[in-house]
Amino acid sequence: MSETDKPPRDKLARKLIVDLSIMTVIGVVLALIGPFGSFEQPLAYRLVAWLGFSYLGYAIYSPMSHFVDRLGGALDLPRPGLWTAAVLLATIPMTVAVIAIGRLPGGAIFPSLQAAVITYLYVLVIGGGVTALFYMLENRVHETDGGTGVAGQGAVAGDDAARGPEANRFLERLSPALGTNLIALEMEDHYVRAHTDLGSDLILLRMRDAVAELEGLEGAQVHRSWWVARSAVQGSRREGRNIRLQLDGGLEAPVSRGAAPGLKEAGWFQA
């Protein structure tokens, strides 16, 4: 990843600070409540234990968002199901850590199978709840800020004025070095990667918001994680039941099974 492709460090640092602040509040609240029998312990003990578990949980559960975005984009799977699977999976190492530390809910280092399952369920309740909280907060932020891009902004060429104000709004998010000849958008985690004939760059924006801003351009969202400009399509190829569009610059975009009939009828491909 080149320097122009990297999200600004200050944005990532700010997100980390906000996330850890939220986890600190959650840890303090859990320490005061003392769930799962921990209230019998002294307050200082509960603060240390629950804050430690909060930060550890963040380190384990947070990377699951990459799993959801990558797998969801590659396989065109529903996000709620992927998030459920991700939380169930992440709870396993978190449970192992909790049992190894021997602090929640106060069991032995080598518990019975029944105790291990109970601990897993305890961890799942908290881990799932916190993950759901972060998911809702993140969606709320995107809705209120309108999806402000973090990539460098530049002027749009005069001939792009005919593309409409919404399309111009998105193209203004691109670095001047990339120009405005947009080939495709590719979802990467919480960003979209904008591909032009001059390169690519990451923009902090949800795919659906980016597609809405591209209403003035001739193109289509061919897959959950891809939007493609119609003029950039050079051909197509089939991999079994899957279809991939061949684009300018050597790019290839997968076509979801739901989008394939409409695209074929519109003449995007003949396969």
C-alpha cells in the first residue's frame, strides 16, 4: 500500500482513542455492577479485572470487522449472519483468556466442560452486547456525518459538470493526482477504494453512501463490495457459476448472482 493509499494516521488514532474510552467506561460500569458473582470481590479488584477484560476483549473482537467486510464482500453473504458467526468465533479465544486468568466468574484454571461452557456463555453475553453497541454507534456516526471522505480533495474537471452535483460531490473526494476518470469502487473494511485510470485511493465512506453520490454517473453496483462504471467494462469471464467483469487497468469485479440477470439484460456481458 502506497502512502496515498493509507488512511490518515490521525483518523485511526482518534478512532482508537474513542474506542478505548468507550471500553474504559464499559469496564468501570461492569466493575460497579459486579456481574456473574464478581460483586463479592473488593471494588479495586473489580476495577482492575473488568478494565483488563474490557481492553482484552476490544483487542480480540475488534478485528472481527475485517473478517465480516472481507468475507461478506468476497462471498456476497448477509452481514448480520457474518457478525453473529464472528462474535461466536471471537468468544472462543476470549473465553480461553478468561479461564486462564481465572477471574471470571471465579472458576478454576482447568474447569470442567460444564464450567467452560457457562463461562463461554457469560463472555458471549458481554462480548456480543459490546459488539452490538459499537456497531450501532458506528452506523450512527456514518449517518450523522454524511460519510465525510478522508482522502485528499481536489477540483473536478469542467467536463465533469454534466455528470450532476451528486457525482461531482463524490469525485471531489478524490486526490487531484487520481483525476476524475472513475473506473470502479471496491469496498475495503469501512472504506471504499476508488480506482481511476491514474491509480487508487481509500476514502472513509460506506459503499451505499458512495453509490448514492455516484447517481449522476453511468454505472452500477454489480456486487455488494463493487460499483463499476459502465464505460470501464472491457469484457467478462465466467468461473463456474460466477461471472467477473474485466475492467480498464486490469481490474476484475465479481458480479453477484442477484445482479447478474439485470446486468446481462442491460448488455453489460453476454456470458
